Amino acid sequence: MADLYSTPPAHDQEWDAGDLACGELVLELRRRVRAAPGQVFKVIALDPGAPSDLPAWCGMTGHQLIAQDLDAKAYWIRAKS
């Protein structure tokens, strides 16, 4: 997982979650990743808890957080197959 990179990782889908709070954020993300196993999602999440919530959610669910850019509030998540 990289915090800094010269080129952002490639992704299949992009979702701007805006300022959705953690509960709504992970419920909607769960729906999206279930519909597209194996794909990489770029998620923009403005919620202040996202930097800790999204890695924890990935760890609990088996999805892979492959990169994050905390300045841009962007997270790249590979949905488990």
C-alpha cells in the first residue's frame, strides 16, 4: 500500500462518496464492491474518519486497500473475488 506515488494506481470504477459518514459510506461501498468482484475502486471520501475506517473495513472484509492519498482523500480498493 502506498501513501505517495508518482502515478495513481489504475482503477476500474470511481466513486465520490463526498461527506457520507462512516456507516453510510461502508454500506454503499459494500454494495458496490459486491457487484464488481476483482475490480479496483477509486473512492473519494471526505469523512474525517475515513483514513482509519476504510483500512479497518478492508481488513475486516477481505478487500485490499492498495493505495491511499490522504491529501486528496482518495483510496484505491480492490474488491475481493
